[in-house]
Amino acid sequence: MAVPPLQVLPLPVVAIFGGMGGLLVLLALREVWLAVRYRSLRPTPIGELTEASGQVLVHGVAERVDRTVTSPLTEQDCLAYAWRASDLRTVRGVDGSVETRRSHVGSGRDAVPFEVTDDTGSVLVDPAGAELRLAEAWVRDPVSDPQGRGDVLTGVDPFGGEGRAREYYESRLDDGETVTVRGRVTADDALSARRLGVRITGGGTLIDDGTPGAAARRALRRAAYSGLSGLFVLVVLAFLLGLIP
């Protein structure tokens, strides 16, 4: 017999999980849209950029301008980095069951302005407000904990079946690495022999390490993960509400 709607879960719980599932589906649709844009837009030669170019996609080599930042987990000098950490935590259910889950415990990022150079010129990219979409790697032996915790743990690869209590992950954009940037062109007073009088900056800028094709594939993977997670939450919620027999 079907469960009468709203009998199992209180309305606030329904709203929270319904919103969570809907948000994940919306994020998946955004990633699909980005993948289509990466596939359909032809990278603009940097030498052809002007103040009137508006939203563009450029592809080239990321190069240092003035300084770099140091990633806290590996102490590598780079142009941009992001890190995150997660802990294994034991959760006891109301029925007495015990389950081990991995929980987010911290994250951070930093970036400095850098140039993107192709065969036609260079353009300055200001990462303030940009979204870093960089390849992430598990850090086996972090130099230190970015949040100052003294219990930095090392261990085997968590995907090998023997996960440790805390896991650290890092993504970086290194000097000389291939990069794809999607953002809006604005005026820039700094000129050089190769750099144009424009820059790419502002909220909504996307910085991917790799080619446009690689960026599109990464977006599709994110879309699949978010979409399936969101649909799972919504289906379970619908089942508990009796909307699915």
C-alpha cells in the first residue's frame, strides 16, 4: 500500500532534500551547457581580442607575470591552486547501526594574475572571482595541514581499499601549463611587446587546465555525477512520500 504523501517526513525535511536534489540537477544542466559551449565555441586568437570582444574563449600557455603562490599541501610554486580535506567519521543511526562516512572538513584556494599566450599574442587573466576548474590529485604525503592541525596522516591510496582517517586533495595551475579560459574582455592599461591592451577578468570567468576538448569532457563527467546524485535524492524522497508505489 502506498504511503500517504507527507506522512513519513516532516515538511522542512522534504523541503531540504527536495531542494538539494533539485540543486544537483540544476548543476548538472549547467555543466552540460558549459560542455556544449566548450565544444561549439572556437577559441579566439589572442591577437584578435579587443575591448569589444565581450565573452570569449581563449586557449594557450599560462605564464607567470610578477609572482606565484605556494600550494600548502605540496609547497609547489604555481599560478593558482585549490585544496580540500575530508575525514572518515563514524555515524550511529537511530536503529543502532554504525556507518563510516567521509566528511568535508576544509578547503581553500589562491591565485595570481597570469598571462595566456598563443602564437598571436598574450592576454592578462585576472583570477579574482574566477572559478578554478583544475584537475585534482590525491596528495599522499602532505607537507602540512593548511588549517594548522598537527595530526597530518599519511597512508595508502584511498581508492585501494585501505583509506586513512584524513585525505587531502590538491589541484594546481603551473607556470607553462596548457590552459583554457572563458571570460569577459575588459580594458587594461598595461602594454608590452606581446600583451594587448585588454584583460580577461570578472566574476563568471572559468579557468580550466587543458584544451577546450578536455574541459568539455570534464564538464560532462561533473554533469553525470551531479545529475545522478540529484535524481537519486529525488527518487528516494518521492518513494518515502508515496509518490512512487
